Amino acid sequence: MFQAWFDDGGKDDVSPIYLLAGYSARVQVWKDFAAEWQNELVRSPKLKWLHAIEAYNLKGEFGFDKETGTPSEWVIAHGRGNRDARDRRLLNFVDIIVKHLRPETDSHGITWLISHREYDDFTARLAAVRTATIKDIEDLRTKARNPYFISFQKVLGQELKLRTAQAILTGRNEKTEILFDCGIDNPSNLEEAFDNFMQVLRLDDPRFLNHLQNAKPEYRDDKCNPPLQAADLLAWHIRRMCLEVSRGSTKYEDPVWLRLHDGNLIKYWDFRYEASDWDRILTRVRVKALLGLGIWLPPLR
């Protein structure tokens, strides 16, 4: 069985994008990966977990305890604000990602993003649609703050299609389990999004469902699941790269990012929402409004 682990980013007001990023690999690959990742965590100076936001802000495991002000083992060993030592340690973790998730293990990275500006333009268009109710608009605004809701049909659908195609070629009926960082959003919102995703799969090609392990969203704690910590590192850098570009930079040359996203080391499938995707959502809103008026329409495909 394959497992695809995803983390999100970009729901803050600073980021220019919403994103979902993660890695997919067989269960045995993840077991070997997690064992080596844990060995790196406990190497002196010991880290309880790896969170990119702590590493790059030199806080938490790379700084001081938020409540007591006690210095971490990292600070005791390297001093406060040692960026060079931080980068060297992060590159050790990247080496583990590259070692275990290389293409020959049938592993890959997968990312999805949409710019805040494009989303705002779309909601402005939606507000101008005569058949769109205020509730339609507010529902979309609320759900779009959670990148999972609008990304399920794109990125998770593509992940499942990639694995289904692989199963057909190899003759191995391997399923894929999709796992998320817990606490990202209200479980009911994620379950509604996942149900929507399942309905789209049934309309698209019901055979895809034969290769999906979980019928409901599954959550894990990133503090004790190394695959989510790897997904977090990837998501943080994509967000940061897009932020730098939005500020006028033409390059993003963080050493961790350059090695993490080297296309010769890991295969990445990158997706983003285009105008056609927005038009599809707009059409669904129109149809929903017409159905609410008692006007029957055939199901969308």
C-alpha cells in the first residue's frame, strides 16, 4: 500500500498563495524513512521534532521554550541564532528525504497551489453572478480558507490517478491511503470536502475508488510522524519561495530548498488552479442556485 502525507500552508494574510504539499511512497519506504529520520532527531543536539517555522525563526526546538524561556539543546550547543549550523542540520534531513523518496522507489512529491489574488478575483466574479446567493458566496469564502476543500479534486485526484495508472501497468492492485496533519481545520469541513472529492471520483471513473484505502479523511500528529515533518518542510519552502517572488525577487536560493526540490533527485508533480478550474466552480454555483429555484438540471460531470 502507498501512503500520501500532506501538509498545508498559506492561510495567513502574509502568504501570496494557498498550498497543499506532501510526499507519496509505499508503507515500507516510509518505515525505513521514519527510522532514519528519528535517528537524526535524537542525534546531539537532540530535537523533539522538526518544524520548519521553528527552524527558520530560530524558536522552539531551535530557540527557547515559549513558556519557560529555557534554552533548547540546540541553543546550548550552537548558541543563539546560528543560521549556518541550522542549515547544515536541515540538510541532513533533506538527505534522508532524497535517499528514501527517489523515483526508483516509486515515490514522488506532489504540490498544489493557488494565488490569493486569483482567488479574490474569482470571488469578485462570483458576487456578480445573478443566480449566486449570499450563502453561496460566503460558503465558498469560508471553505476556500481551507486549501483542502478546493484542492481535493485536483491534487488528490491526480495522486490517485497516478497510482491507478501504475497499478494497471504493473498488475499490482496497490491502494493509496491519504493522511493529513491533524488540527489543520474543523474536521466537519474536511469531511465535507472529502465527501465532495469521492463524489467527483464516482462521476469521473468509479474504478479510481478501488485504489483508495480510506473513505474518510485520516489525521495524524506531525510531532510524532516524520512523513508529515517532511511535508511541512516542503510546504514551508514553497510558501517562502512564492513570497519572495511576490516581493520582486527573481531567485530563491536557500540551500535547503535547492537540494529539496532538485528534479534530478525527487520526482515532483506540481499542480495549480487555472481559469478553467474556476469556471467549473462557477458553473457548479450557478447550477446549485437553479436547483434551489426548482429548475432541474442533469448532474455535472
